Amino acid sequence: PAREAALIEQIKARLIEENAVIVAHYYTSPVVQALAEETGGCVSDSLEMARFGNEHPADTLVVAGVKFMGETAKILTPEKRVLMPTLEATCSLDLGCPIDEFSAFCDQHPDRKVVVYANTSAAVKARADWVVTSSIALEVAEHLAEQDEKIIWAPDQHLGDYVRRESGADIIMWDGACIVHEEFKARGIADLKAVYPDAAVLVHPESPAAVLEHADRVGSTTQIIRAAMEMDNKQFIVATDQGIFYKLQQMAPDKEFIIAPTAGEGATCRSCANCPWMAMNDLETLARVFDQSDNEIFVDPALGERAMVPLTRMLDFAA
Ligand code: CIZ
Ligand code: SF4
């Protein structure tokens, strides 16, 4: 605790010296989220992180999240310095969608609009017509379906499946998944519902279809938080990264949140409802963030300009 307090003081002083602000994701650790809030930064989903970084006057954005979030910040504000605790913090969706293969896939289907999730590289975004986050994925698919547009959806197949079922859009899909959400188990949720019969089940759409079937609400992180505040239930079974419990408890302090099971009896899981890349953001790495030479985000300016087009479309659509 003494070490923690010292690190927090050190980070606060450096943020002021460097005219910097922390832009943190809901899936980072509670101590990182609390520090972002205390120092005038933001704690939110990737859509709101993009908007906050874009609008905030600080010269330097410290993005506490994963690499695609830092890249998005750099694309939207190329004049700002964008630092991350470590550039090794990536995402299985981004890793699973390399630009060369993806671009070749798109070339085979020139009649389709290319819709990519925010969890992708700058190069993949530059190849896309639309960028979406989970909070607007369904609305964008409905919008395109109304115009009789056919869609390529990448990279999350579970989110794509959900959007296809709900919107009826004509979608072909890239085969990617989030290593955190794909571990949630329908059977485990059914067992937990038997223990907590009054609990509502809140599920992120990166989870498998069998898990979504148990959901009382399916939604993005922001939509999950809103549901917990609005619904009358006192208990909630939550299928998304446990980092979100910080905000859930803050926004609905009289309610109880139970993490959805990630593995069956005796089994192990790779991620256990906690993204290993999000966990790379901690006080130690934040305290060093201004003193390293290998943690600044750069995006090729020409690529950034192309990626800016679908990103701006996303922000305008969500506005
Ligand atoms: O799973 C993620 O990384 C999410 C939910 C990102 C986001 O859109 O906030
Ligand atoms: Fe990627 Fe999943 Fe981690 Fe989000 S939680 S950054 S989608 S691996």
C-alpha cells in the first residue's frame, strides 16, 4: 500500500508536468480506473475513449487499454502524443485479422460493404467502409440492411452472428474471437441461475450464441452498466471482463454482481474473465510511461488518413 500510494503520487505529478491525461478502459484494474477518474481522465468503452481523447485539450494521451485503442486515438488526433504503458497490450481479435489476408478476403467480395470492429489494426480500419464498436454494431448493420447493402463482418464471429440474427442483414464473416468472452459457458450460467433465481443475466455479444440464449440483456459494456442501473433486480450474473465490476459497483452500489463461469467443473480457462492484455496496464507501467522510448504510438500518416474516414463515420453515426 505504501508503494502503491507513492506510485500514484508520482503518476499524478507527471501527468501535470507533461500536460497529459489518462484514457482508461472499463476492463483495466480498479486501481487504474480510480486513478484515471481522480486525475480528470476517462473510464469508458472504446467508443467513448475515442471521443474523449479527440475532444480533450491535453497534449499527451496516456491510453490505458490495448493497442487498437491507442492507434484509434492517434488516428483521430495525429498532432497529439499517444503513449501506452506497453505496446505489447494487444487483442486476440486484432492479432487474428492480419491486413494482407483480410484485404485479399475483401477483394473476393467487392460487392459488399466492409464493416470492421474497433478491435483491429489501423491498416484493417483503413481497408473498411465502417468501423463499429459493440455499442453501435447492431444499429449500423440495421442501417446497412435497410439500404440493401451486403456486409463483410470482421473480426468477431460471435458479435457478427448476433448482429446477423438480430438485424437479418446479409453477412459473411471473418473467423475471429475474443479469448475472454469465448470462454463463458452456457451450462455454467444455467447452474448459477439455479443458485440465484432472481438474478438477471447480462451478456456481452462477443460471447458464444449458447451463452447469449441465457441473457436477459445483451449489450456492450456501457449498455451492461446501464441495464444494471435500470433493472429492478438486486443481483446480476455478468458475462464480460471482470474489470467492469469497478464501474458496476460504483454506479449501482446496492446491487450484487456475480461473474459468469468461464469453465466447467475441473477445467481451466486461458483468460478467466480477465483480459491478459488489459492487465498489462498497472501502476508500475503507468509510472514509467513518460520515461520509455518504446511505448509511443505511431501510425503512418497516409494510412491514418484513410482509417480516419470510417472512424469519423462511426463517431458521427453514434452522435
Ligand atoms: O472487448 C473489448 O475489448 C471491448 C468491449 C471493447 C470496447 O468496445 O469497449
Ligand atoms: Fe481483445 Fe477480448 Fe481483451 Fe477486449 S477483452 S481486448 S476483445 S482479447
